Amino acid sequence: QTAGIQADGDKKKQLFFNELMPERFGRKRKYALGKTSGKANIENNLQQLGILLSDEDLKKVTQRIIDLGDRKEVVTQADLPYIISDILDSNAIEEKVKIENYVLTHSKDLNPSVTLKVSVNGELFEEHAQGDGQYDAFMNALKKIYKQKKIELPMLTDYAVRIPPGGKSDALCETIITWSHDGKEFKTRGLDSDQTVSAIKATLKMLNSI
């Protein structure tokens, strides 16, 4: 079921009940997630996962799923814990650093490169760098910017990427990066259908945490 109104009717004592129940055919009712989803679709999926969210967080999860639906035809139930984790992490972080723009390039027989524009406390910086990969090029450009600020960035100590089970080539991926700073370790997470972008989102959270 895709329409939010249908899912809402099911919550209201099966308002749209009909004889063709999926159980008659050995099937199970599923509530699709995407740009046409309503809160009821998401609540039904969360209930199946045993997850309860506040109204405020539920609104944010709903909006994120609608946004993702514009870029990805279907968001699966397996994506939900990653989306929730990403949103709850974001809630606690004040954005003093913003990534205003970036261009990533990857060409045959040429080093990957990035042009990056970052706002730090309202001050704009722009740098270009190359690297062994797109994310490495991004980090090299970022280090150039923070060198101007005379700030040493945390050291990346671990980098893990997870894709939900059964994910296709357009599946959401979660990047979890472990950082070492002032003798302490902490982790940040990023979520996107593009692996490099999810790593950049995780890095932005790090910048707003130090």
C-alpha cells in the first residue's frame, strides 16, 4: 500500500476494509515508503520495527523520506533505522560550519579532485585539492581551509560503510567515521544514496562537534 490515506484508514479500525486480505493468499501487508508517504505509512513501519518516536521527530522522519523519495523510488523499511539515527544525531548539533558547495570530479587516468566552499562562523573559504579518491580530495581541501584558521582537524581512525540488507545500486548507505581528538574518540554518521556524500555528511557533523 502506497497511499497514506489507506494506511491511516487501517489504523482507524480498518476503515477501508475489504475481503481481499493479503493473508488469504499467504502474503503480508506492507506500507510503501516514498514521496507519497504520509505519517501513517511511517508509523505502521515503525510499529513493525518496535520503534516509537515523538511527534516532532516523526515529522522530521516523514519529511526526510519524502525528500529521499524524489531521488529514490522506494525507501525500504530496512532504511528507517539509518534515517532515524541520522536525524537524531543532527538534532543535537549546532551548525556553526556549513558546506555551501562542492564539485567532485573523477576521470580516467586523472587524480580525483574537489573544489570546496565552506562557511565557518559566517566566514567563507574556497579551496581546490586532489587526492587518492573523491573523499580524500575533499579532506585535503578541508585541511587547507582549516590550516588558514590554524585549527588542526581530528584524525580519522576508522571508516565503515553499511548498506541495508537487500540493497540495490541506489540503496541508502550509512557511513560511520571514527575520529580521534584531544585524546578522545568519537563517531559521526552520514546517510545518503551516494557513498561519498554520506561520508561528507558524517564529516560535517564532526566539524560541528569540535
